[in-house]
Amino acid sequence: MKWSHLLLTLGISLASCASQGDKVPDPLLNSSVLEDQLSEIMESDSHRLGITFSGRPTLVFSSGVTSALDVSADSKQYELEKYNSKAILFYLDRIDVSPFTVREIVDHALGHYYIDNRSKIIFGKNRDMNQDKKERLIDEGIAEYFRRQINNVQSGPGRLDQTDVRNRKADYVAGYYLVKPILDRFGVKKGVDYLLQHPLTYKDLTNLSGYQKRIITEMGRGKT
């Protein structure tokens, strides 16, 4: 089974995690509540981003699997959720001690779900979740755009040339700043569709700003 996931290592420090010990319980941390509210969340996201979801993902919940924090660049040991074409798996105990709200994590996962929706429409198949760096940058960037836009997460100016794309955390940070001006200017649906049809190449990884400028120029000229 192939999954795409949101890591706790999104540039959040251990100190930030520790400060969450006395936070007010998030009502969406209850699996029944989240199941009940998912359709409403998806409708809200659709309205906010000007998109349409196809169907609804299955939600799967897991608890009692919290491992020791590992914030190394390539860590997969502290995932908060995983997505594949059939379901979103939420690690409830991990989410409970994370610096993110449940809604943020759900919206990130719905970003992956939307990418998968569009992939099935454009290419007739699910998005491959066994990805290398060039696919992951686009997908995690789009999913982060969903999380930050919907939850009004303030993001300072980001420079792609200052982001180390060899670091796993950069898949989220660099990916977000890579796709943000494209989605801001052309809208989420049009922007996501174009990015899926004109993906990064290995050569582009050495010049992310050049790729970004090329996509904006092509879309501005009406290229399809």
C-alpha cells in the first residue's frame, strides 16, 4: 500500500511540541466527531479554494502507536497522517501532542485527496504515492497550500534558493513556496491541473525558481 504523509518535522521545534502539553483538547480529535464533520469540512474547503472534490475519502484511525520523537531530516517515525487512494489514516495519539490542529492535518490530507481526484480525471489513474523528490515537492507543496490557506497560517516570505531540497522537511517548505504564487495567481483547480501535467524534472530541482517562472509565464500565455 502506497501512502503520502504529513510529518511532525515540518520545521517545528521540539520546544514547540513540548508547549502543547496543556492545550485545550481539540474536539475533532474524536474519531466520531471527525467522521460526522468531514463532509462539512470538505464543503467549506471547496468553497474557500474554488474546487470540487469527487466523493469522500474513507477515514481510518489508529492510536497507541506513538514512537519517540525523531526530527531528523529523513524521519518517517512521527507521521501524523497517511493518505492513499482509498483512505486517510490518522494517528490520533500523535496528533494529540503535535503543534497542529486536527483541522490543519485534515486539510493537508484533503490536499492529497484532491490531487488524487484530479490525477484520476486527467490521467485516468490514481496518483502514484511511491514518489521521489520531484513529485513529492509538488504534492506536499499543494497539500501545504491547502493547510495554510484554509487555516490562515501566516507564512513569511520564502526564497527557493535558500531552501535545501535535499532535506525531507524541504518537501513541505520549498514545495509550498514553489506552488503558492502559481495557485494564488491562477486558482487552485487550474494551477493543480497544470502542475500535474507539467511536472518538475530532475534538472528543475537545481533551479526551482526557474521552473516556477516558466510555469507562470506559460499559464499567463494561455498554454495548456
